[in-house]
Amino acid sequence: MMVDNIRVAIENGTFSAEEAAYYIDEIKKITKNFTLKKVTMSRTDTYLDLRYSFNEIPFERIRRIPLGHPHEEKAVNN
């Protein structure tokens, strides 16, 4: 899927385009000086893995966000 000209890959779990856009916006807030190229998302019952790479940097950044409760819709800012 493409969101804001960023390639989004879903490895595990289900994500809507709106959910993907939400997490991409959160990544953009903390990485203002770089252009996102690709985001890979993987969800389990206890965490959400976000892996992302930039056009300007030749490596991938990996972030694991613990989910406070399995029924929460958003994993950011818990």
C-alpha cells in the first residue's frame, strides 16, 4: 500500500490506510529532517514493530512500541 508517497508493508496483523497514516504522521513528527521511503508494520498482542527507512540514510530504523492493553487502538503515546 502507498500512503503519502511512502511504501507501507504489512508483515503481521491488519491495518487500515487510516491507521498506517496515523503511524506515519507520528514518525514524521520525530524525524523532521528526513524523507521517509518505506515503513514496515508488524502487530502482535503485546507490541507493534515499526521499521522505517529514509531516502537520505542507507539503513533502516527499528522501533518496538509496547502495547499497554491488547484492546487499545493506538500504540503511540501510551
